Amino acid sequence: MPNKAKRAELAQKALDAYLHEHSSIRRWRYPPGSDDIAECDIVDLITDLLLLAEMNGHHPSSVVRKVEVHLQAEAGSS
């Protein structure tokens, strides 16, 4: 399994691709002007992933609960 840094790198690529596709239709009114990763962009991406999950028969709340458990386990194994 890839380490935390590698997984973060892959997540950054996913976020970059997502933002590239949505550059003209940002949902948040005031994105930050810096090059930092905006929390609102991450929220938008995760929201869309949860919509995808729902469209494929998975309950978004259930997915979020599983992510929380998985994240806690990952944080504990670091």
C-alpha cells in the first residue's frame, strides 16, 4: 500500500484535475487568491464523490462514516 505522502500526491492530482475541469464554474463565491489548497475546493470534490456514490447505490452518510473510521485507523498507523 502506498505511504501517506504518495496517497496525498495522488489526491493532489485528483484535485488538480477536478479544478481544471471546474475552473469556470467554481461554487464558492470567494476562493482564496493564494496558491494554497482551498478547503472549499476539497469540500466540492468530496461532495461530488458522494453524489457519485449515491448514484451508484451507496448512502453518502454511510460512506462518510466508513471514511472517518478508515482515516482514524490510518492516523493511528502512521
